[in-house]
Amino acid sequence: MKSLVLLLLTLALVLPAAGCGTEEGAVSAGPVPGEAGTAGTAGTAGETTSSESTSPGETTSEPAETAAGARRNYTVWFARGDELSPTTIEAPAPEGVALAAVELLLDGPPSGSGLATAIPAGTRLLGINLESDIATVDLSSEFESGGGSRSMFLRLAQVVYTMTEFDTVKSVRFHLDGEPVDVFSGEGIVLDKPVTRKDYEELDAPIVVESPTQRQSVSSPFTVSGSANVFEANVTLVLLDAKGKELVRTFTTATCGTGCRGDFSTQLRFKVSTAQMGTLLVQDDDADGDGRPSHSVEIPVKLVP
């Protein structure tokens, strides 16, 4: 046991972690609590990143805390209507950032966000294991209770999208109560292999803005990025101040459109004299000719001088 602890501590020092945030480079699921409270590392083949051992045979999904007071931003995916929608949640920065992200997901959307979740109340995270770029997420059996097929697909997608915010996670395999899932719920959803975001693209809104998220503080310049499946791939961006005055109007194009989903990213520059709430509008063209964009996403943001 002493040699195992020394090995895990060595790995923790050699392989530093990153999480969902704004740091450059690969965003890793990071180190997580390992056996007997030592730090294991995600990304090593076969490494269990699930939970901190409290006694032999008993685990908990509580992530281990790092430096006192350390916090970070997590991108967590919920639902708006019957479509996926991301939001940013600031929370403590433990060693097990993947665990922390899923725990935030299970806690439900922030109050006043206008978001909902398809994940049933009482669902518990039992563990996460990262092998290569596949994350195995073990949840309690409440996860498959209640709801129709749309609800089932949404809850699966919420987990997949939240986990794949980490660059080191490309796909997700599901377990329930420690057992692998081949067929999910009474809806008969086949899960006999790891799933990716592409498996749930139909749940994306026509325009998905991943950054910035609701009520995020932004200063000039800031990046607006996401994906869209809109007419001729044209994406219009409008930034309004607290009084509704137009500060910026510009456009960009997604990498694909009119029947296929493409990514977009562009920078906006603005000037305000005082910090204030503003509104970012991300829209497509008036393809119907009725004087209004066919699709529009409205994101409240805090504008910082």
C-alpha cells in the first residue's frame, strides 16, 4: 500500500490538471481523489477517478478540495424547453474537477436562469473513471426513472455535453449502480458503446452560444463562440447596453449551415463607462422575409469597462 500511495503522489505531481475554464491549451478532467484520499490523475489508462475512499468498500463522490478559497468556472449543460443550453457556474475548485462538474449538473440549474433539467431528483453520482479519452460515468438508478423518450435523450445529453467540456474527454460510457448500461430505460435507448455529442446533435438549438454564458462578466474584447445550423451559415451578433442602446452589430459565418451544423467564433469590442448589465443577441438571417430573424438567442451579460 505504501508503494501505491507513493506512485499516486508522484503521478499527481507530474501530471498537473486543468478544468473547465479559460486557460489556454488542453482542458483536462484533472486529478481526482484516489485511494485513501491520495491524489490520482485522470487521463491514465485504467485510472479510477471516481471518489475518495472513506472506508474499505465505501466511496463517496465528494471531490477533494484544493487550496482554501480556490474557485473556478464550470460550463454545465441544462435544458431550455426541449433543447440543450449551457450555463457557467462558479464553484469551488477541487482536485476532481470532472466530479465537481457532474455534481453541479445533478444539483440542477441556477435559480432565475430560466433553465431546467431532465435529470430526475435524487440521482447520485457514484463515480467517474477516465480511460484514454472515454469517461465512464456511474450514476444511481434514479437516473433512468420517469419521463418519455425526449426526456431520456436530454438527460443523457446533459451528462455527455458537460463531461466533454473537458478537452481530454471525447466520449462517455454510462453505468448505473456500478453496472454497465447496454439498453437505457423503458424507452429502449441503446447504449452499448460510448456516446459523443454527435449522437445528440438533434437536441441542439439552431443557434447554440457556448461563450459567453448567462450573466457572465465580459470586457472588451471578448469572444462569442458556439455552433449553428442556420440559413447560409450567417450569424448576426448585436450587443446592447443596459438601456437597450446598440453598442455593436456585426456578423460572422459558421463553418456549415442550411442543413448542417457548423462552429462559429468572433470577437466583439465595445465601450462602456460603468459596469452594467447588457444583452447579447445572436441571430440568423431573416430567411422568411417577415422582418424578423428566424432564430434568436438572448444572453444577459455584465459589461465591464
